[in-house]
Amino acid sequence: MITSSLRTQNTNTPWKESLRKAIRDPNELMQILGLPKTSSSLMTALSSSFPLLVPRSYVARMRKHDPNDPLLLQVMPDARELLEIPGYSLDPVGDRHAEPLPGVLHKYHGRLLLITTGACAVHCRYCFRRHFPYAESNPARRDWQSAIDYIRCHTEIDEVILSGGDPLMLDDEKLQRLIRKLDAIDHLRRLRIHTRLPIVIPERVDDALLAWMRESRLQLIVVTHVNHPNELDDEVGNAMLLLHDAGAFLLNQSVLLRGVNDCSDVLSKLSMRLFETKVIPYYLHLLDPVRGSAHYDISEKTAKGLIRDLRQRLPGYMVPRLVCEKAGEPNKTPVLDN
Ligand SMILES: *Cc1c(COP(=O)(O)O)cnc(C)c1O
Ligand code: SF4
């Protein structure tokens, strides 16, 4: 069953238009920011499996003429990605061992994570999923039926997490079909959506999306991914308010990244700005040691110092939990600062 309001959605939807117009050419990005051209042979080497992709509204939040802009540093390919450094692997979090079905990750008690799509609206260079074999892991085949059957058989699961890639890259029609199937499973209580789309293309939060969110009987949690306060402009703030008004709890996870947010001033501004947009800082992740990301890494000692600073400067509810992910652990591992 497809509602008529969603049927009218087509490729001219504003968010899809923004995605279509996203920047894919490193030199175009450099030109917009008033920075020198990059070496094209280097970009070819870097782009084969994980090319540059960044929407224009996100670029508009970058500072001109600044090669070290914290938003630019998250998306611009870098020669150091080609280094093979011991300890930085293709599957650092052991996801391939927790996959009972393609695209279904059941690592933690009561929560099941669905890889809904491999696609994202932005390519973050440090992403631990950049080497994930999405083509083999597609639970959307046969309209999610095997994933739905698996959840039905596991009555201890009370929360489904839609992840990716980015689940909000899927059409609202498709998402609505999936959510209706989940709604019909009695033991489910919560639906969580891990997404960066409202941040990089805030117009993704449109009427069609809010309609299926409001329709679901499940408690809805939207977990955004923001690393720097400059990512949160008024348009993003507005998108967050719309999600909040539709009944979603809003949480954020960040990754601690060298040169981007490894400073307590930036992190405390980030927490405050998140809270102003109704978002609670949830996790601050130590970088997963994925191949090609070593140049973003921060030592555990520095990370603990940053959290200690935040705890002194901010109300407790604005201090994110510092965690890392270890293969085989039954939960995200807290990194304690004592
Ligand atoms: C992070 C993660 C979750 C959710 O963990 P929470 O601590 O509940 O946020 C669930 N499943 C997988 C596979 C994860 O990586
Ligand atoms: S949006 Fe998320 S999944 Fe996609 S590249 Fe960025 S960090 Fe990775």
C-alpha cells in the first residue's frame, strides 16, 4: 500500500536535486573555496573506490581560502589515505563476523542493525564503512523479507537501527514500506535511524519524511553525525526542530578527528550548539582504525584529557560518552578517564 501523497514524489524532489548537484570534482571544490588545484593523478588514485562527494550547502559552511577548514578536512581526499599502516585494517570493528544475514548486524543484545543501503550523501574520508562490501550486503532484496523474518523469530529484539551508508538515501516510499513491516512486529518498541543527511542536505527533512515518521507506532530516535559546530547552521537547526516536532528523540555521535575537533573549545561549542537544536551529545568515538585514516587519529590519552575538560566546562548532559568499538565486545567500549 502506497499513500497518494508519497506517490507524487519524483526525482525533482528538492533533496534529490541537491544530491544530484553535489560536488564530485576535487578541483571544482578547490575553485569554490579559492584554493589551489590538486594533482589530478593523485585524485585518480584516491577516487577509484571512494570518490569525493559533498553537497553544496555543506560546502557553503566552509571557510574560503582555508585549506585547514574543519569541514573541508572531513571530505577532501588526502595522499595519506594511500599509506598502509600496520593496525589499520579493512574491517576494524569486526562487522563481517556479526552478520547472520547479508546486511543484518546482530552484535548487541536487544538491538539489531540493518544496513539499508551503501549510499551516502557525503563521503567522509575517515569512514569505517568505506571498505564494507555493500554489494554483497543488501537486506533490501525481496523487500527486506529475510530481515523481517529474522526479527520476528528473535523476540528479544526491541529496537531496530537503520544504518548504512545512510538510510535516508532511500526513497520515502521504500522507507515507509519497511517501517510498516516493522510496526507490525509486536515485540519491537523503538526504531533508530543513524543518518548524516539532515546535516549535509537539510532539505531531506521534508513533508514526505515527516509523514512516515509520524505514522509509526514505534518510539523514534534519530542519531545524527556532526563533528564540528560549523556544520550546524540555521537550516540544519530548522531541520532538527522539524524532526523533534515529529516526535523523534535526537542524539548525536561524533568522531574525534585530528585537526577537526581535537580541542575542548570546539567540542564544547559543538555540544552547546547541538543542544540549542534539541540534540543531546550521545557518543564521542575514538577513530576506528580503518585503512587510510591514520592521519586523523588522536591518542587515547589526549581523548581522555579532552573529556575531562568538557566535564568541567559543561553541564553533565552535554558531555558525550567517550567510546571505542572493539571486535567481539557485547557493547561499545567506554573509554574511562580515570
Ligand atoms: C553501535 C551499534 C549499535 C548500537 O549501540 P548503542 O550502544 O545502543 O548505541 C548496535 N549494533 C551495532 C552493530 C552497532 O555497531
Ligand atoms: S555519512 Fe556516515 S556512513 Fe556515510 S561516509 Fe560519512 S561517516 Fe561514513
